[in-house]
Amino acid sequence: MNLDKGRALVCGGAGFLGSHVCERLLLEGMDVVCFDNLQTGARANIAHLLRDEAFTFVEGCVCEDLPEGPFDEIWNLASPASPPRYQIDPVGTLMTNVVGTRNGLDLARRWNARFFQASTSEVYGDPEVHPQREDYRGAVNATGPRACYDEGKRAAETLCFDYRRMYEVDVRVARIFNTYGPRMDPEDGRVVSNFVVNALASRPLELYGGGEQTRSFCYRDDLVDGFLLMMRHPDPIEVPVNLGNPVEVTVRELGELVHEMIGTRPAYVSRPMPIDDPRQRRPDISRARELLGWEPRTPLRLGLEKTIAYFAKDAARRRQSEPA
Ligand code: NAD
Ligand code: UDP
């Protein structure tokens, strides 16, 4: 169904967040071109959208040729997001974020399209300021194993604001904090998926560095609401905006909650703390509240309930498709 609300390109549209963005844009009546090299995304995430004639999937890499316009909106979510995944090919990760963002911005310039950039709380590195406001400039180790992602995303932000200043591209830059929910890849190594998948299989949870580091977890629907508010805001947004849930927990507390909700006996193994792993992270979302009237609504317990149900169903489906 095409309600003639315009045409969007979603780079990284077959991933966890990107597939939800595609869904929401289709619901709004847009034509959607999803562009993805399936490095960390999956056809299964968009299989249900392929029946919609307003939806097209094009397989390809953002560092190469992007699909041809016209486009009214370009959404750039293309980049592996989980630390173990983005560290498999660090040079590729950096290039995806720098060259891919530049290609997207060039296309936006050519078609006068609004451009969304999925930036990250990782631009703050291992922060000395807590909670993190957008005017904090961060503490990234430029030469460590996380730098391919952190510096790639920082350079991508620089490109966005330079394209705004030089060519008046209407950019919207969201700094996303840890987000979870159904359709996360069970094997991509992020803490929520690891904990839920392992607890469901009655395996111990791995606590890196003892689990005293903190994160603030946002449910994906709340986050995507924030994305849409940013992109639909009538005025230019000339600054990056933190999007995340300010409720902070330690990794160990997250593990305890997962065990309690699944009903498994708490069991943990200790693993070394990964290099440069941020010790604390919590967004200050005053800017999002003031500019967009946005704040997350889903409590961690409710979001986890839906996520656990998703992974339980996914595990059952995988077991059924295994050869006897
Ligand atoms: P994801 O790995 O599920 O999705 C990323 C998608 O980009 C995948 O479908 C992948 O195949 C695709 N991709 C990667 N490199 C590409 C390339 N060179 N060309 C084309 N496609 C490519 O991760 P996600 O959680 O959905 O994250 C989406 C975006 O949001 C990423 O840019 C990520 O950095 C950002 N982000 C996510 C979180 C989070 O907690 N989920 C936090 C901060 C930022
Ligand atoms: N973590 C953990 N066990 C796991 C996976 C991750 O203790 O099985 C820790 C990780 O070291 C980090 C936090 O959980 O401190 C969040 O990790 P994730 O990879 O989800 O996101 P990020 O580090 O990018 O915030």
C-alpha cells in the first residue's frame, strides 16, 4: 500500500533496529528501499515485509554504490553494533562508518533528502562525566580495539555536521544508548541477548570484569519512537540528541533480573573485562525531552518480558529445524 508519503532509503535496514524502522515507515505509507550487506543483519528480519509492494530489498555495501534516488529520507543505520562483531573486521567497521556515511550524505545532498544518522553513546568512550550530556566531548581511546567503531561514529558525526554547514543537508543525529528487544541476533554477543539466551538454556551467565560496570537499557519501540520524532520534527535539529533510557543498572543486576524472570538458579562465571569497556553509562535525556517531548516509557522488566518471550520462541523454532 503506497499512501504517497515519499520514498525512504534505509541503510542497514535488515538489522535489529533497521528492520523496525522499515516497518514503521511502511506503516506511515512511505515507499521503502532497504539496503544491507547482511553482515550482521538477516533476511529473516525483513521476510514479512517483502510481501508489501512498497518495500524493496537491495543487497549491497554502503561503501560501494547506493541505490538510485529520488529519496525524501535517507536513514543510515549500516554498521555492526555489537563489540565482538565490529571487532572482527575493524578496518571494515571504520570504513563502513566513514565512507558509508559520506556516500549516504552525498545521496541526500543530490536528492535534497533528510538524513538520519544512527550515532552512539560510544562517542563518549569510557566517560569521566556521568550521566552523559551531549556537550560532553568524551574519552575515547583512539588506538584501542573499540576505536574502529567509536572513532568511525565520531567521524560520521563530523561528516554530518560538515555536510549541514557546507551543503545545507538536513541531518538528524541520534546518539543511541544500549537498546534491546525482539529481533536481536541471539549470537551477536551483546549482554541482553547473551544473558537471556544462556539463562533459557540453563547455562551460566558470563560476567565480564565482575559485572559492576553499568549500562542503561532502552526498549526498541521507545527508541524507534524517538527516531521518528527526530525525523518528523519540522525544524532543523542542529545538534546531536541522546536517545536512551536513563534507568541505570549494573551488568550483575541485569543478570539477576534475567535469572529471576526466567526462573533459573543464579549461576555466573567470571571473564576478563574487555579492553576499554566503559565502566559506566547513562544518558542525560533533557535535550530529547525539551526538543522532542520524548522519553522512554517501557520499564526494563516489561521490555525483558517481551525479549525473553521472543528468544524462547526463537530457540524452540531452531530446535525444531535441527535434523533429528
Ligand atoms: P545490527 O547489527 O542488527 O544492524 C546493523 C545492520 O547494518 C545489519 O543489518 C548489517 O548487516 C548492516 N551493515 C553493516 N555493515 C554494512 C555495510 N557496509 N553496508 C550495508 N549494510 C551494512 O545492529 P543494530 O543494533 O540494529 O544497530 C543499528 C545501528 O544503530 C548501527 O549503526 C549501530 O551502530 C547503531 N546503534 C545501535 C545501538 C544498540 O544498542 N542497538 C546502540 C548505539 C548505536
Ligand atoms: N557483558 C558481559 N557479559 C556478556 C556480554 C557483555 O558482562 O555476556 C558486558 C560488557 O563487558 C559490557 C556490558 O556487558 O560492559 C554491555 O555489553 P554490550 O556488548 O551489550 O554493549 P556495550 O559494551 O557496547 O555497551
